[in-house]
Amino acid sequence: MLKNNQGNPFKLLHWFGWLSLTVIAGIAIAQALLISTFLSSHIFQREGELSQDFIRNILVADGSLNYLADPDDQDLAAKFSNTDEHNNNMHDLLRANIYKPDGLILWSSDPKMIGQRFPKDNDELEDALKGELVIHPAHISKLTLEKKEHIGISPAIEYFVECYIPIIQPVTGKIIGVVEFYRAPIELTKAIKEGRNQVWLAAIASALILFWSLFWIVRRADKVIKRQHSRLIETETLAVVGELAASIAHNIRNPLSSIRSAAELALESPKENCSEQAKDIILEVDRIGRQISELLNFSVEDTKQATSIDLKATLDHCISHHLHSFEQKQLTLELSSTASHPSVLADDVLLQQVFHCVLSNAAEAMRSGGRCTVKLMDEGSHSVCIEIADTGCGVTPEVKSKIFRPFFTTKPKGLGLGLPLALKIIERFNGTIELRDNPGNGTIVKIVLPRG
């Protein structure tokens, strides 16, 4: 587990998930807003430019362009009546106004607006009188209806486009008026909404794909880092265990041998009755010797090569070794085999060490009258399975999750290396070992090894 400067665990996946989700979501929203805004403004600008060309061409074609400069000319007024008809027939038109350069409405599709002036309240008109084409899309709201030039527009219109088109006299280049259109382009607005929806859907889909791709990669990297971190800790632990085991073996084994020899001589002496004490000495010395052997075996990498061995013969040997101790505790130990070819690729001595460990644990977990059954069976066509089931007290889920960790033990005098060493041996021969609950109360140890 990675740690920060304070020594607390650094949750890589947690921080990456929230941070990357926030950043990717922010980028996706910003891009969607930028693209949709650009799309809308570009489409409306293009629509305004087309309307500008249309109005100017009509005025030139009808010969009514100069009417804006000289509205009192009757001939020009007659020609402008045709232009008036063209304007009124424009699709989606809500209102059309024609302003003189001084801001006075010269003509309007709404007769009530003719003769009114909005020079100070209409910034768009002032920009158009300077020669700029002004496009202003807006929603109908209480604020927009309060503007004087919007008087009379129906509140039922949800969306409208206000377009100010400057009219320039070709010869002099002088602005002689401004044509204002209020349009409700329903189809255009619908197309823009669909385009925005597509942009937002694409942004959301891209963000989700990017997030899940990065999250999957980081999740795998986090698992690899955790595994490597765990292996590093195990390697460091083994190095310490190796040094400790070598020191213990060097400093204690010789004195233990002397103590055991003295106890054996005491047993052979007919003068004094010290058999019970001598037996206790021998048992304790043997227990310390086994723990030293476990430390050495766990810390040193075994170089033995796997060979094809008869698993049935190995189990028979281990069971015969434990049978006497089981009978002394009034326990039953049985072996049954249904495997067609019980040969596996492993090392006989190391496998015996595994079975000795599991059988010893089973004997310690059961009370008088308990039963331990060893089953040898086929596991598919390429593997052999050994199930060792006892009727002991079983293990809790919390203990089961830690049972294969080095130095974890529930025994008062245990060292916590038996099952971790068994796991290490089984995995060395490409096998698996797991603990399961026995339906009849107890534990089942399942070992699977490849055929030899």
C-alpha cells in the first residue's frame, strides 16, 4: 500500500476516480458549451447574412432602394409597395421595421410602430447605423418584452431572432437606413437544438469512454502495485526470517542436542524415576527443533526439482505416521482414493511436509471422537485433488482471510509458518490450496496438483 508523507495509506484508485472524473467532466462540459455556442452563433450569423443579401437584392430589383433616403417621392413609394409585399411574405416573419438614419421608424409591418423612435434604448440599432450586421437570438421573457421595440410581439413565441441589416447606397456608400426583422425560425431552431443535443451526447459518451478506459488501466496498475508491494514486504520479511533462523539454528541447536541427550540418558538410568520429566524435555526440545526447521524451510528458497511421484503412496506414509497420535486422542483418520492415476509432478519430501502440517492442524482442532477423512480423487483430466476434512471447530471468515500470512497463528505456542510454508510449496509445483467450511462443522483443506 502506497503511503503519503504522513504515513497514511494513499488510496490511488479512490483519488484517481474522483479527480479524473471531475477533470474529464469539466473538459467535456467546456467543449460541449464551446461547440454548441459556436454552432448556434455560426448558423444564426449565416442566416443573417442570407437575409441581408435577400433584402438588398429586393430593394435593388424593385428600384425602391432610394425610398429610404427620399420617402416623400411618390414614384419611389409606389415601387416600395412591391418590396412591402415581399417583406410580408417572408417565412417565419414576426415583424419587420425600416429605420431612417435618425432612428425614426419609416415603415413597419405593424402600423402602430410607424413614426416611433428608439435611438437611446436600442444598442443593436446604433451598431447597425454604423454599418454592422447585428444578429441577436433571444428567448421571449418578461425582460425582453419590457423593451419598447418589442412591444406587440406575442409572448407565445418562445424563441426569436432579431436581425438589423444596414442599407448602404451603392454610389455614395452612405447608410440610408436599417431594416429590422423579428423572425421565429422554428425549423432552424429545431435543427440547432438537435445539433446541441448531438454535441452533448457525443461529449458525454466520449467522457465516459475516456474515464472508464483510464480507470480500468489505473485499476489494473493499482492491483499490480499492491501485489508487488506485498511481494516486496514478503521478500523483506523472508530476509529477516532467514537471518533470524540462521542465528537461532546456530545458537540453540547445539544446546538443545545436549539437553536431549541428557534426557535420554536419564530415561536409561535405573536409579531414579525421572521418566515423566525426561519425556517433557524431549517433547519441548522436539517442538523447538520443528519450529527452527520451519523457519529455515520458509526463509530459504528450495532448489529441489519436481519429479513424478505416486501421491497415494505419499499419503499412505503420512497417514501411517499420524495414525498412532490420532488413536491416542481417540480420533479417527481415514483415507479413500478414487483417482485413476494418482501421480503428480512434485517433490515427495516437500509434499509430506505439507500433509504433516495439515494433518497436525486437523488433530489439534478436533476433540475426542472427531473424524478426519482424506480423499484422493481426479480433478479433471490434468489434475489430482486431495481433500482433507475434519470435524473440528472450523475457522471464522476473518481467520480464513489471514490464515496463509506468515507468522499469523491462533495457537498459543504456534509460530504461524506451517500453512504459509504449505502454500509456498504447493504454488511452487503449480498447484492450489484453499480452505472451505465443512458442511458437517469443521474445515476442508483442498489441494489440487497437476498430474505428473
